Amino acid sequence: MARKKAEIEEVKMELTPMIDVVFLLLIFFIVTMKFKVLEGKLETELPKDVGVNAGEVDELLEKLEIDIKADPTGEHGIVVGINGSKMPNMATFRSRLRSFVSLDPEQKATLYPGPKVNYEQVVKVVDQCILEKLTDLTFAGVTWDA
């Protein structure tokens, strides 16, 4: 029996569909790519004609810190202090607030309630601030040095 030689067929590779797929993937990745924003880069316009210490500061405004501590002998059961000095009553507290607001109408204040001060007492202090047109208030955490 004689063996026949198997005919070897040449397989022809079609490159057109492969190139199409590569281009589609390339377009997909270009369209969905997100560029990383540089961190810490702030675009600002700084003055170029003035140095660091070109002018004098007329007056540094005092920071306003209001301490609220529980005290049964005080008015409304609390003692209020401004920047470390105790106020004997709410009228004195309001007059001191008025002086701060007259210096700077956009004055900011931070309230530091003590550990045994309840919400009603804090609201009474906030009411006094609002009556004197001091509305930019920040509340700090409870201070434990009562």
C-alpha cells in the first residue's frame, strides 16, 4: 500500500480584523483615561509689585473667645467669660460684645461651653450674641478645666 502525502494547506492570517480591534481598544482607552491632577498646586495671582512686608498692619483685631461655665451662683446658673476675664452679669457681657462688634462688624467668636453647661444656658449666651449682631459663631468642644 502506498501512502499518499498529505497536502499541507497554508493558513493565511487575516490582519484587518486584528488591526480593527487594536484601534478600537486604543480609542476606548484614550476616551476613558483620566489625567491625574497635580496635588498641592494652587493657582493664585500674587502681587508682583509689592514685597512681603511692604506695609504696616494698623491694628491686630483681638480674637473673641467666650467661655461658659456652670455656676449656681451666677445669672442663669452660668458664668460667662470673654478671653479669660469673667463677666459679672449678662449686661456687662453684652456691653463687652458691643465693643468688639463696633471695632469689627464681621467679628467671629468661638464658644467654649463647660462640662456641666446645658443647652438652654448656651442658647441664652447665643441669644445675647445675636442681639449684639455677632452671628459668626463657632462652637468648640467641652473644656474640662472647670
